[in-house]
Amino acid sequence: MDERPRLTIPEPRFRPGDDPDFSGIDIPGAGETRRPDVDAEPREMRDLADGLIRVLGDDNKATGPWQSDLTAAQLIKGLTDMMRVREFDRRMMAAQRQGKTSFYMQCLGEEAIACAFRAAMADSDMNFPTYRQQGLLIAHGYPLVDMMNQVYSNEEDPIKGRQLPIMYSSRAHGFFTISGNLATQFIQAVGWAMAASIKGESNIAAGWIGDGATAESDFHSAMVFASTYQAPVVLNIVNNQWAISSHQSLARGRADTFAAKGIGFGIPALRVDGNDYLAS
């Protein structure tokens, strides 16, 4: 028997183009995940990193301790925002495929998490997004024409050619300039939040990365600073299963979920259904 240690190379269960099978994943029902007190200690919330917060059930009804009292107008706006993001995304992707633009990155399937999160923020808060969070801008009323002008790189581009077509920037809309180098968003968000706290402000920051970027060193640096200084920051990992060319299992390591990565740093961690606007 060969007892030499061997490397383990994770293999995805399915690849792009295959029919995905999630039947082996335990998905809690809507309303089943408990809601802790707002001042609960991180060690009291460890189970929530492996669970899944859902509010909207398969019967299209909101249920459970995480549901909020949104008005009909707020719900209609949320749905409108998501539909607008989806249509903008579709048209810009079609334009890129037709050769009318040089570059575009889709956010298909990530509309709910961005639009709902933006709705919960104050105008003075700041997002540090990647190139798939255009929903943060659209939900906050950023002009679609300005976004399209930047995508088309025409003379009305509000950035004046200083950035790639999809790397938007708007201080007035709490949207920090997008960086093409992934995971930098986390450490920038933590630094901004620390500065806001030092200045005595009540603003919070939010960092956004995908699953693959959690393998970057900036991710771990940000987690250390956020935990040590308890910066007023929300760190979002949007797991869409794939990085640019590698499956999520390469970045996740042996952790069951990406939310579980926060436990080792003593950071409260929640796993949320990002397709559920009411949970997000």
C-alpha cells in the first residue's frame, strides 16, 4: 500500500453547460432559520453560517422571524429595480455580443441581493463593489443613460475614459470606483469604515466579492482588521459557484460554506438566500 501523502484536487460536480443537480444540498424551508438578538455574540451565531436564511416560501408568502414590514410601495419598487437590472443586463450583454461595445460583465441571478441591500442602506453609506453589482447603482437611482454611455465609451461617458466600460463610479450614490483587481474591495471597505468611525460618523461600508476572491490574501487581511477593530462594515461574499475559470471548491477549501470563513475570525456570519429579496 502506497502511504505517501498525495494532493487533493477538487473537482466540480458539474461544469458550465451541464444540468446542475443540487438535490444533495439541504435547503431549509422559508422561515425555519432562527433570528438572534441584534447584540448576540458571534459564538452564539455559529449555526447561522451553515444554515440558510429564507423569507419567501415556495407558496410566494413571506414567513418567519426575518420578514420585515415592507409597504406595498417598497415591494413594488424592489421588484421594479430587479426587473430594470435584468433588462439592462440583457441589452448590454446583447450589445457586447454584437460588437457594439468592447466589454461587459453580467450580473444575471444577482439582482435581488444588490437591490435589496441598497434599499436597506442610508444615502451616506458606501459600497465597494465588484463588476457584478450594477444593481446597487440602479436601485439607488443612478441614470441608466449614464451607465450606457460608459459601457459604449462615447463622448458622454461620465468617467471620460478613465475606467473600463463597466467600472462605474459615483460618490453621490455611495458607489466606490470599481477595481478590476478582486478582493481589494474588502480591505478598502474595512479601511473606509474605520476612518468613518474615527471621525465620529454613523456611516457604514459594505464590501463585495465573489466566491473565488476569498482565496486572495486581501480577503484575509480585511477579515483580521474588521475583527480586531470591529469596524462598522458588512462584508458580502456572493457565491455564484464559479470564479473566472475555477469552481468554488478551490477557494472554499474544507469549509462547508463561505459564511463559515467568518467564524475563525470571530465575525458574526450569516448565510442568506441571495435570490430572496426579502431575506437579502
